[in-house]
Amino acid sequence: MPFIQIYLGNHLSQHKKDISLAVHQSLVDIFNVPLDDYFQVIHSMEPGDILYPESYFDVPHTDNLIYIRITCKAGRTPDMKKALYEKISSRIAAATPVSIDDVVIILVENELADWSFGRGIAQMIQ
């Protein structure tokens, strides 16, 4: 049940599907998310709308920087999270001109009661 938001420069718009699938397949593989649990929004941004430092934690960043925000149910181990970050970054780097250095991932956890998949119902707690 993850909800994914991807922010990228509009010069990378032709790579949206590859980036999206890299994130989704990594969630399936590492977090055991069902294949049809595919909820994403991709935001193509104008130049200057994505702000970043040239380097952070000794990781250089370029204009190909993308932000990926994953909102999901709490409960994954730190090792699972590390494996997910590595898998997402390496898959994106392999399929697009985006470097592994330019993939920033933010994972936000919540509880089952925080989700409704339509009809105003909290399906996960019924």
C-alpha cells in the first residue's frame, strides 16, 4: 500500500515510466508489496523548482536529481529500508541517465488507519 511521489525535472519526462517501474518493482521485491498495489504521482518540475546542494554527505548532485517520497505502513526493518534504497537507486541508474548519486529517497511511515482506497472507507482496519 505504498503511495509514491516522484519529483523530477521536466527534462527527464521521457524517463517517467522507467523511474516509476524501478520504484515499483523494488517495492515488490524488497517490501513484498503486491504487484497491483501501484499508486504513484509523478511531478515534472520546471528548472529551478527542484533545489539541492551541489554535494551533501559527500554525495554530488546534478540537475538530474530526483526526489522520491514513499509513504507506507510502518514495520519494515532498517535492513529492508537500506536494501530498498539501494535497489531503487541502482535500477533507476541502469535504466535512465540519472546517476545513483542523484536519487534522493524519503520514506514516511504511518499506520493502517491512515489509509482509504475509496468510498470513504478505511479498508485496512475493517
